[in-house]
Amino acid sequence: MSEEYTPKSKFGKWFNDRLPLLSLANHLTDYPTPKNLNYWWTFGGILTFCLITQIVTGLVLAMHYIAHADMAFDSVEHIMRDVNYGWLIRYIHANGASMFFLAVYIHIFRSLFYGSYKAPREIIWIIGIIIYLLMMAAAFMGYVLPWGQMSFWGATVITNLFSAIPLVGEGIVTWLWGGYSVDNPTLTRFFTLHYLIPFLILGLVVLHIWALHVPGNNNPVGIDIKKPSKDTVPFHPYIVIKDGFALLMFMIVFAFFVFYTPNILGHADNYIEANPLVTPAHIVPEWYLLPFYAILRSVPDKLLGVVAMLSAIFILAALPWLDTSKIRSAVFRPLYRQFYWILVADVLILGYVGAMPAEGLYLLIARIATAYYFLHFLVILPILGYKEKTLPVPLSITDPILGGSPNLATARNKESLSNK
Amino acid sequence: MNKFLKINLFIYFILTATCNALAAEKVEYLKTDWSFKGLFGKFDRGSLQRGYQVYTEVCSSCHSMKYLSYRNLTEKGGPEFTEDQAKAIAASFEVTDGPNADGEMFKRPGKLSDKFVMPYENVKAAQAANGGAYPPDMSVLAKARGGGVDYIYSLLQGYEDPPMGITLDEGVYYNKFMYGNKIKMSNQLSDGLVEYADGTVSTVEQMSKDVTTFLMWAAEPHLEARHRMGFKAIVYLIILTTLVYFSMKRIWSRIETEV
């Protein structure tokens, strides 16, 4: 933090000596940021907005919601019909979850493209993965709360996964449920945890940003920059206004979903009250969990399926060490760039087959895509680091653009950036 | 990079298209123009009132609507019956209230604040009266079925004789839009079944459309307010975004980098 900063007013100085809040504010506004950050870098701010939106709308919903198996569905309808603007708050919260995941996936894939997880940013990356895991937990439990058919059966399927653990599995499932099936005790504990997790996420977001402010932002060129220098701009006003602009664009998309197609991302069956005696024809999770659901179902053995699904997430935490390349940005890694887009397609395919019944061609595709997912991280990335012929990397952000440097990468670099 | 993105997307779309084609046993639902779709979509007031009539005279003998109250019928964005009309509608139903001072339950005419009277005491009674099938509550039905209003609209007109080779049990009917084609509800609508107060000719098609519109309103009573607010919100956001865009250009023009 900038030790040289001293507040101008006497009171400010007195206060800042006791609690350096003003120094913190000064650090945040002056924070030197690479000036070549593109719009893929605005999703950090967008995600913060999503988190705050979920917390605020969730707080209001919790005032009207009743966490009881006999009343939960009714209380949601009460919110939709009789609470002033209850429909708006609930639709923002429900679609907000999807928007949150949309943003987090873009954020994660941006990191993958520009190698933002590499040294010295491993801790930022790992905290991010923990946040992502907590988000999935929060989203899953939140989906259970309206107590519709998908809530109930989704909860049954997912909690049943723990029964795959040898010896103690069944006991753990009973313990999770608080009974012998998903029922009222399950609902109340899910509600409690659903309320808790966002605040855990908020704490981790603070750590995530703190860890980011130590080495500073990565950037599309992926080089270490001296800060502050002619390669950087102060966070305020340059990044603030750019993040603000991107956030507004995002909010237009968000608003479209909330006001015009509020139920398109949900499942119709969740407007049928939970019924333990009737199983829906296809039990599908929300779209943002589909790739992992596809991985789970592509393995014929239940325990190994669960292991595969969890590995698919935890493997990301090992990414800084699996990727052996010294070059961060895919802009200078012609081979990695191709494998990157194949991975993107692979994950989209997994998401698609995750929504389809696990049989026939779908199952075959799911298996191939699952195998490729692990192949990418466990084989391709480590080897690529040694084999790939990377392009020359410029020494600074400013030089190749301004100085007409003879560096071959310059033209390429600019071209790639404008393609994005 | 761009080339690879394109190739990948191409492969992705080919794959999804193949999968869709393989899964294509989907029935095409009957289409009609819904006044409530689109940016400015509003309910057709006349259709809502007629739909309510179809619901009360036909559906409500088996299907409950437990989340609706008679007061909802007067609310803005709904059928907008006058208060007197709605009071008369409510009073035509008998509501069980109580217990009174003597500890007895008693019957009285309905009031605006009452929920729609249920046709059966409970789910078991409903099943017992309908050959084991529970006529679903209709409050959110339009959102609780894949295909939504198009599905319901089609289903009501989808009854036909079973094709050769399909035998139906007693109390089971053939409907080409029902999942599995077997439905325990018999064909309820026939031309001229309901005598519309506004003189509209009550064809099966017309009644299906009206009652489905009514069900959509029942499921989304604030739809009109949502559309109105949505339009304002998005216009506001677009204007603000434009202003912020030019401010951003201005601020970033101080340094020689494109935003």
C-alpha cells in the first residue's frame, strides 16, 4: 500500500494514522493497471456486481420466503403475486444466478486464454476456484428452495452422489438429509447454507482482489510490467469508466432476461410442487452445471463418476503447474491457441449432451468429450510447454505500439487483439 | 485464431444439429397469435374475461386454482372485471368459514378476499373422483409445462381417435399432443359449449385460446407491468450506456490507446 500517502485534512490524517482507510481508498483509485486490458477483463467488476445483486435481492426474498416443505412453494407464489414487486426481485435473483455463472465462465476462460493463473498469480487463481466451487454449492441449494419438482429431484440426485463413498456413504447421505429422504430438515439446512455461502464468497472475493493487487493485473500481452509506468493507467478514472460501460452492456442483457424471458433458463417442472411419489421424466440440473453432469454420467461406475466430476473441477486448481509453458498469453502461443478453442468447444459439447438423456449417441459423445477434457489438462498442456515454438514477446506494452519496434510479434499481437 | 474458432463453432453446430435431428420426435404445436407476447405484449381483456368464463363453466369442476383470489379478477393487467362484477362472481360461490363462536364451521357467500373455491376437499378426493388421476392445480399451469401456452392450446384441440393398433383402457383418451399420447381427461370442449356474454362465437379454437390466455394471466398476473417496466428499463440503460461510452472515449483520449 502506498505509504507515502498522507491525507490533506488534519482530521483525515488523525483518522488515517489510526485506521488507514484513506490510504486504502487511495491505493484502490491509484492502482496502476495495464492500459491494454481488453473487455474480457471487465468481468471481474461485473462479477462483483452480480454478487452484490444476489445478496441484496436474496435478503429481500428471505424476508418473505418460508423454509418449510409444506409452505415453501406457496410462499414463492406469494412473493410472485402479492409482495410488491416480488416478481421483479425473484426474477432478478433467479436470472441473476445464471448471469453470475455466465460472467464467471467468461472470467475463467479469459484466464485460460491469457495464462492469468501462472506465476506469480497462483493464489489468486486457487481462491477463484474455491469461489467457483462455493458458487456452485450456493446455486444448487438455491435451486432447491422453491421446492418444485426439479428442486426436489435435483436435490435427491446430487445428495445421493455421496452414497458412492465406500462404507460410510449411506450414513453420510442420511446425515446430509437429516432423515431418510430429502424432506423438511433438508430444506431448512439448505436454506441456512444458501444464506451463509454468499458471505463466504464475499470474504474470498476480498482475498481474491487483495492477492491480485500484489502482482497487479495480467494483460493481453502477458508480460510483467513496471508499475506505475507508461504501460499503466490509474484505476480511477480509466478502468472505472471502462468497467462501468461494460457493466451497463451486461445489464442490458440481464434486463432482457428478467423482463422478457424470465423463465427460459429454468425448467418448467419447477413450477410443479415437489412430489416425492412422482419422478420427472428427465432430471436435469441448471444449464451452468451441465458440463459436469455430463462428465458424471459418462462414467458407468457411480463412484468413479463422482470422482471424475470432482476431478474435472479440482484439476483446474492444479493448472498453474500442469501448464509448463513460460509464456502466459495465448497470443504468442500458436499451438495452445488452437487447443484452447478446442477445449471451449469440448466444454460446450459437454454442456449440450449434459442436457440430453444419457443414452446412445449422446452417451458416446459425452464419453469422448470427457476423455478429451482430461487429456487437455493432463497430457496436452504439460507437453505443449516443452514442444511449442512460441512467438517473440514484446518487452513492454507501449513500445511495440508506439515505437514501431522491429519485433515481429507486434503486428500479430495487434491483429489478434482486434480479433477478440 | 479466428479460423479455428469458426471451425470449432461449425463442428459444434453440426453436432447439435445431428443430435436434434436424432431426437426429433417432437410434435409441432398448433400456433396462434398471443397478444401477450413481444416487447409490448398485453392481455386481450375480452379474451381474459371469456377465458374466465370457460374456466368456471368447464375446467373448475375438476381443476383448482388455489393461488388466485376473487379480488385478482378486478386487478389491473388482469380480466379487469368491475368491482361489482367480481363481488357478484365471488358471492356465487359458497365458502366454508369458521369456526364461529360456537366452534362450528359455517357456509357463507364468497367475498373478494377469498381464494378461488376448490372443487375437491383434497388431492385424494380429486383422485378418487377422476379415476386415480389428479387434475393439476391450474394457477401456474401455463409455466409448468414445457411448450407453455402453445402446449395447452394444442392439447385442448388435440383429441382424436387412436391410430390402428393402440387400445385404450377405460377412462383413458387419445391426444396427439399429450406426452405418451394417453390422457385421463376426456375431450371437454365442443363448439357452442359456452355461451359467451359478449356474443363471440364459441368455437373449440376460440375457447381454447381464451382459456389459455386466462391461464397465462393466472400464472403471470404481473406480466403487463413487467413488459412496461422492462421497456423503460432497457431504454434507460441504452441511453445511459451511450452516455457512458462517450465519457469513456473522452477520458481515454488523454492517453494514446484505443478503448
